[in-house]
Amino acid sequence: MIDKINVRVYAAAIRDGKVLALHEEYAGEHLMKLPGGGLELGEGALDCLHREFAEELNCKIRVIEHLYTQEDFLVSRFRENEQLLTIYYLVEIIDKDEFLLMDPCIERIEWVPIQQVENPFPLPVDKIVFEKLKEKFL
């Protein structure tokens, strides 16, 4: 039974035709995902995004535009009682020189070429967003 909702806010940071992806371990599973995370109570979506980039990557961002909001019902793959709602923005990393992995769960980062044919993202909404990036930038 679904009895919780988890709002997640993510970003596509683009540089030289590539999108920033994080590789991390979560609940014993290796994930490649876009940067971002969970909205906290009393926090706006953009505030969440700024906080997540500061906490995870020690950098500031400039939000360019809203990119996508999940449209379908989705249950968390990690908590079967939790519904997910994900929001994605297109961002620019402002202080590239200060970029540093701050979260010990993040194993590494990767700049993924947008023009590649195969979609490399395992999470369902990240897959949709990657396809939207291909439409927008190719």
C-alpha cells in the first residue's frame, strides 16, 4: 500500500554536448543518475537543487529552465510504500573550479555524450529526460 510521497528534484548540467551523471551505490545497487535529490519539508524545488549541488558537488548552479516533470505514477524501486514525483531542470554549473565530490556515496562522475544512440541511464524517468535532452540538443 502506498502511504508516502517522495518528491525528487534533479538537474541536467550540460557541457560540450555532454550531460553530467553521478555513479553511486544506493541500497546495495549501483546507479548512474543525474545530480539532485529529495525535497525537504519547507523547501522549494529550486532551493532543493541548489542545496543538493552544494552538498554533493561543492558547486553553485544557475537554473536555466524547467526541463521535465514526471507525468506517470511511479513507485520507488527502493521502498514499495512510496510514490515518487520527480522534477528536472536544465542548469549551468557556475563555479567549475570549485567542483569537488563531497558525498561519500558518489563513486565518480561522468560526462555522458548526449548524441550516443543507447540510453545509459537505468532509472525510468532519467531515461525519459535523456531522450528529451537528445531532442533538445541534437
